[in-house]
Amino acid sequence: MAEMGKRMRSLIEKKGISQKELAEMVGCTEAAISHYIKGDRVPRSKVLAKIAIALDTTSDYLIEGIPVDSISELGYAKKLIARNVQKMSVSDKREILNLLMGDDHE
């Protein structure tokens, strides 16, 4: 997992934030982030997802180095919706349907 740490470090630098700031965004300790970057530890899936979101990337990129551009945007959107559908309000679901149907009004 040393490669994941290198990708994390690169994205942290690119984003211009500190490890401490990333830890605060993710809700973990700065020490944990340091261990992930060193490759000493592997983040749990929920933490990995939060890291990916905080670094404006995907867990696929962090783990495998698969660039976001090579992931099907439609497939990625479907996964995000499916992952979050239980948390969505009825109005959120309607908004997504309206976007899909190209309808600007409800």
C-alpha cells in the first residue's frame, strides 16, 4: 500500500492542505493519516471513501492508481446514487430524476 500513500501525499500537496487538515476533513487523527501515507496501515473502507472525497478523487485512484478520467462517469454516478439513495430525501430523488429527464422545473 506504499503506492496509495504516494498518491495521497501527491494529492495533499496538489490540494495545498496539511495532513492535519486532511485528518480534520476525514474525521480521524493526523497520526492515522501519517500511517496511511507511510503504508504502515490501510484505512477502512469508510475512511478511504472520506479521504477520496476530501482529496477530490476516487478510492479506485487511491488504491489502484486508476485515473478518474478512465472510470466511466455514468457508472461512477450510478454507484454514488446507489450508495446514498437511503439517505436521500424525496425532494433529492425528484431533483435527480429532473436532471436525468432534462426537466428544469418540478
